[in-house]
Amino acid sequence: MADRPLIGVSTYLESGTRWGVWELEAALLPAGYPRLVQRAGGLAAMLPPDDPARAAATVARLDGLVIAGGPDVDPVHYGAERHPRTGAPARERDAWELALTRAALAARLPLLGVCRGMQVLNVALGGTLTQHIEGHAETPGVFGRHLVKPVPGTRYAALVPEETSVPTYHHQCVDRLGRGLVASAHAEDGTVEAIELPEREGWVVGVQWHPEMGEDERVMRAMVEAAGKGPGVAGS
């Protein structure tokens, strides 16, 4: 692409990060995300937490948006009591990413949610989450793999028609789907592994796994291509 679409990727703040003699708060993003955006033909821009009131103005500067993986979404956002295995709330990040997601949906901006980002998408549209499942994050700090099967007739199935092995690390998943969302892939145990809005709603997909930790660029490349066509273009 002569002019690479500008793809915003949400980031998070970490305290106590060290550079040489310095220990400072930092806006961080695993390098796999911008590298995947770049390989897919996009220009990556990091979006650290900001005032949620600025989300619409931020989205207006972008061609596409990725909501990255990270900590558990606070169950207060979907009206549930906290499970003992649910992580500490990341209130600033929740507020920012929910605002970004809703602004992107309103603007019909191409949107990809990754792991937590898929869950944020579901919650932003009124869905709920199962707060703990076993078998999808077996070794702390180590990505596992499992098979994901596409649902025929969905956007995801058109992009990835075969059953694939994906890098995974999560302990929560979609429970009740948000407004308009459909499940477009499942794990062997029935866990919803991908969600999407119908094509008439624009390019909106969430995946529960971590494509930035693998080699398959098809989903990200499709999002970047949609971003290059402008808001509201469904694409493929």
C-alpha cells in the first residue's frame, strides 16, 4: 500500500518499569501487536489510556482500531459479582477501551478485538462474560495452543475456512453475546473463540486467541485492507 492505513492499538500503563538507571511508569504494548499490524500493511499507533471523553476524537484520526489483550474486564461493566479468580480491576484501561470501542462502532471504523479486546467488544454491546474456565491458560506466562473451528457462513470462515491451531492464553470467555454479535468460531470444548457483527455493520471481529503470537496474518490483513477502504466499508 502506498499510504499505509493508520491502525491504533490500545496499550496499558505499568509502574516500576526500568530503563538503565530509570524506574518509571510506562505505556506498554507487547511488540507482537505493532509487528503484526506492520506485516499486514498497516502503520501502528499506540493508544495509551486517556480521558474517555476524547475517544471519539481519537477514533476520528484513525483508519482502524485494535483493542489488545490484557487483564480481566471488571465485572461491574456487565452487572456481575466478582469471581474469586477474576483479576484486580484495571479501571482506567476499562473506561478508555470501552469508550474507544463504542466510538469505533459508532463511526463504523474497522475494529479487531484480541483476547481481552474481544471481551471488551462483547461487553460494550451489552454482553456478559464467564469469569473463569479451565484449560485455556495451562502454564502461567506461557502461550498454549488449541484448535479453533470456524462457523460456516461467517466473515471469519471466509477468511480462515479451515480448522486451525491458534496461540491462546485466557481464563475468561464470552457468555451471553452482545447486541448483534454472532459467534464465528469455537474451540473443541465449545468456547466461543471468535465473534463478529454482520457485514452491513462494517468490519468488526473479535478473536479470543493471540494472533500477534503466531504466523497467521489473515485476520489482521483483512482488517487493515478494510481500513484502507474507509469507514463503513464492509470488505471481506
